[in-house]
Amino acid sequence: MLLRNRNLAFVLAGGGAETEVVKEVFADTASVEFLELSEVDIECYVSSGEPMDKAGSYGIQGVGGNFVRKIDGDFFNVMGLPMSRVSMSLAKIACDASEKANT
């Protein structure tokens, strides 16, 4: 968290699914800009225990979200799963598989 003080963090997510007839893969990136934090802010957050099981040492949907100035990209990517991209990929696979099955 100290390293992210007034810095950007980049969150990358990707996924894919495959059937016998079609494959879909995606990648998504979001940037998170943090506020300037005092050492006391950081120490209090760390002592709360919240960042201890987080990949980036902050939870955007929890107390860590209070330290975020701005997000460029999909909030759900930052939270952990870019739902719209997953849904679009699964829908594309279903449509493509259905079309190929009917031809």
C-alpha cells in the first residue's frame, strides 16, 4: 500500500472458455489512482487486517475503496471479475456453438 501512495495500480484480468467447436479468450485492464495517504492512514488500514488477503493489498469494495481517487476501466475488473466481459464471452460461445451445431 505504501508503494501505491499517489500512484497508479494496473489491474489485469483475463479469461476464456472453449467448447468442441469454438474458443473465446479475453483480457481486460483497468487503472486505479490512489489518494495521497499518511503513514497513519496506511498503518490503520493494515492493522484492520483487510488488505492481508487481497492480491493488490486493498479491497476496492471495502475500506480500501476510500483510498481510491479514480478508476479508469471496469470497476468489476478491479473488484475481481469483469462480469460484462465474462457474460459477453459466454454468450458468444453459446451463439457460435448453436450456429455451428445447426449447420
